[in-house]
Amino acid sequence: MRSPNVKCIIMGGGRGTRLHPLTQTRCKPAVPLGGSYRLVDIPISNCINSGFNRIYVLTQYNTASLHRHIQQAYSFDPFSRGGVDILAAEQTIEQDAWYQGTADAVRQNMHHFAFGDDDLALILSGDQLFRMDLHEVVAGHKAAGADLTIATKAMPASEVSAFGVSRVNDEGEIVEFVEKPSDPAVIEKLVVGGDARRAIPDDSPCPYCLVSMGIYVFNAALLKEALRNPAMTDFGKEIIPSLLGRKKIRAHVFTGYWEDIGTVRSFWEANLALADPMPPFNFFDSVHPIYSHARFLPPAKINGGSIHHAIVSEGSIITNANLRRCVVGVRSVIRDGTRLNNVVMLGADAHEEPDDLTENFQLGRPHVGVGHDCVIQDAIIDKNARIGNAVRLSPHGVPEKWETASLYKRDGVIVVKKDAIVPDGTSVGRTE
């Protein structure tokens, strides 16, 4: 008898409205991360490092840049029988609607997976930053004889209303599951107790709950059964509650670093944390690397200035600038006299050639990158932005959701939109 196959399904997410405007022209998994990566590189790398190389990415919005990235980054040996396939929403004779939820997205693509009844489906989110041995999760699932395993993480009870929350018994089985609870009385009943308290930090005075990380291991036979009802469109809201009491649902308690990057602020904070002396997530782990595509760019070039706690990616050119706690993406250009503080800069798709610089001068537009004598703080600068000279940008004193053609404030962060042009002398907010 053949061994069960593990097929990995990465959810590309919906419109990503909470990450707007970073998702205005790209899907969530394609959003750049950590200077040189994309969000989708995290779950794909976790799968590969765990020995699972049959990977599918499900998307339906703005998939062009994601297609390019995956094609450039993930070319497998043909003898490995593995690969990364993008499955965008498509019209068929049986189905002509957009994905209606996470479960519906998997349902619409079941014919691509060709599951045997003994196979396992490993389902992951495409917008999280974490490093996990998924082989351990699968091995625990098999050893426990579980029908479904849900990866969980302990989180303060005051912060769990945006997640699915589990209550587990002393055998580690999930006996109650509530999607996005808002009633304090309900949350109180879900507070971690018994043996599961091992997941809580020892010095924490506050109550904790176990939240779903959106990572599931399904027996393929159960997944097929659960998806037969087309009214069941979402795993957290419908599929999991429908299985409680009927199937063995196991909790895998994860104690490592995990960040759900679903909002502009969480994206900004997760990136800046990477620039700290001891970052919570280590991109320098050579045993479990995070993969991305090779760009064949020269090293970053620093022409004077000062840099404190920053990531500076390949192909960048920084001249006499002051950077403090920043993440600088590939091919970024930062010019004389500029100060950046708490800034995530996503870089550029190409370096400008001499003819481009001449055209910029003729059109009266800034060059790609950040100009001379700028002060920018608490901001995200999206790809290919053109910021002129003597620009001042800060969210302080700017109303939430304030917006222009080039700038946006969201979650207390100023976002310079992709391909934006910010003219010389623009001043927004109070800079320090």
C-alpha cells in the first residue's frame, strides 16, 4: 500500500481590504516582506523545509505579480514530483462564482488536488509570519488518530475577538470552537485551563485563550465529506463547528513566534521588528531558510550617512542619509540629507537608466526613490514611489483614513502608494 500523500494548500486570501492600499494592485501573498521576500514565501518555505513539496496557492484577486514571483522562485527538480501551482478562481461548467470563503475556495479546486482517501490536506494561510515544523504537526495528527488537527496559539483573552477560539480537554482534543467571539462571557468560558496552560507564558498575569492559526491538517476523506454541502463556505464559521462531537479534532499547540499580517499596522510592525538586534523572527536561519527568487543584484551601496538597526536589501543605494529602525527593500534609492525613522520601504522593480533620469527632468517628476533632505517617519513607502526633495511625511496630526492620490493614512501609519509621485516640498503631519 502506498504512503499517504500530504498536499499543501495555501489560502491566498480575499480582497485584503485591511491591507489596502498595499493590496490595491496585488494580492496579499504577493505583498513584499522583510526587504527581499514576499508574504507567500513564508508558508511555501515552511512546507519545503518540512519535506512537503506538493503545494497549491489559491487566489482570485490581482494575481499577476504573484504568478511572476512564483515562476521565478520555485522551479523544482522534475524527478521530485513536486511544485508550486497557482490556482486562481475560474469559471467552469459546474461553477461560475467567486470563492465565497476559505472552504468554498478549496471545494472549487478539489478536482485539481486528486486526493486519495488516505491522503492528508495541509491547509495554511498566505499572510502570516512564522516558522513551524509542519512535519511534526502531521506526525502528531497521525499518531493521535485525529480526523482534523488545528494549529493553535495562546493569546491574551482581550485580543482574541478576531480569531477562531478553541477550548481543549486534557487529551488535547478540541471540545468547543467559537469563530470571532465578542461576548465577554463566551470568551471567559474559552480561557485556557488544565494541561493546555503549558502554552501560556509563565509570567503572564492575564487570562489566555487558544486561537486558531488558520493551519489545518484534514484527512482527505473527511475533507471530501465536509465539502459536499455547498452551503458550508468557511472553515472557521461552518466546517469546524459542524464536525465538533462527531470527529476527533486535535489541537496542535504552537509556542513559537507567529504574527498574523492582516492589517497595515501589523505589516508595518512585523517588518520593523526584523530590524531589531534580536528580532522575533530570524531570516538568518540557515537550517530552515526562507526561500525567494534570485535577482542577481549587486550588494547594497552605502555612500556615507548613518544607519541604526536597519535591513538594507540588495541593489539599494543610500547616500549621506540617516536611517533609524528601517527596512529598505530591493533597489531602493535614498538621497543626501534624508532622515527616515520607523520606515518600511518596499523598493523598486528596476533601477532607472540615464535615459530615464533625463525623461524625469523633462517631465518635472522626481526620480524613483526618496529625494534630498526629506524627513519621513512612521511610514510605508510602496514600490516605485517617487518622493521629491524636502518632503516631510508623518502620520502625527493627520486624521485616520485621510487620503490623496499618492498618500494614505491607515492604522496610524502613513502609506506612500505604489507608483506614487510626491512633489518637492510636500508636507504632511508633524515631523520630529
